[in-house]
Amino acid sequence: MNNTTYPHQYLYGWTGIVTLTTGIAGIISILEGAGIGTGLFIPDIPGGCILLLIAALFATAVIKGRTDRPGWISFSYIGALLLVVFAGCAILVETGNFLTLIMEGEEAHLLTIVSSSFIWAAILAIPLLAGVSKLLYGCSCGGDCCE
């Protein structure tokens, strides 16, 4: 069925915002890795490519969401979940690097832990993940969200 009304009027639009910011963060990460950057994020070409792939997943959610609400829900949920998982991994890796620098007696800055673009993209995706999770819970309880 073509049901494009959404229980939360801004949740679908937020998917578009997360799509743009994730794509921009991926491009900046790739540019940082290539040496053409601003120094905002960790230079990470593979991470930037992953962010671009996740942005493509969100873009698919936005495109499908015009006519297929369950498609929007599934693509945006998986994209947000992937961002949160990669952000958790980035926090663990950067915390390990930070502790290694401290144990070696070198200068370590706490800001290096949060300088991964995965973390900032995941912060924007958390409201989307919470909202879509609520929709999925309603679907699993026999609600009318996926009709």
C-alpha cells in the first residue's frame, strides 16, 4: 500500500538531514586522508568510504520513503544502526590510542577520542534511530504503522 503519512511529522525530513551530513562527513574524511582537508576529522579514507555507503543507504531510505513507508523505516533503521555501531567502534579504538599515548609518556589530547566523523554522524542519527525503533515496535505489536 502507498501510505506516506508519518506518525512523526519531522522524522522523514530528519532522514534527509542525516543523509546530507553523513555524506559530507564522508567526503571530508576522504579529503583529510588525501591531505586536502581542514583538520577537523581524523584522516580516514576507508572510513570516509563507509560513511558514503551509509549515506547512500539513507538516500535510498529517502527515495523509498516517498511511496513506500515500510521501505523508509527499514532502510533508515539499518543506516542509523550501522552509524551507531561504527561510532562505538571508533570510540573504542580512539580510547585505546589515547591510553597508549598516555602509557608511552607522550602528549595525548582528549579531543582525539571524539574527532572521528562516525561519532558526529551517529549523534545526528540517534534521534532517527529512536523514532524509527518506536515505529518498528508498533509494527511488531500489531500496530498500523506498516499498513
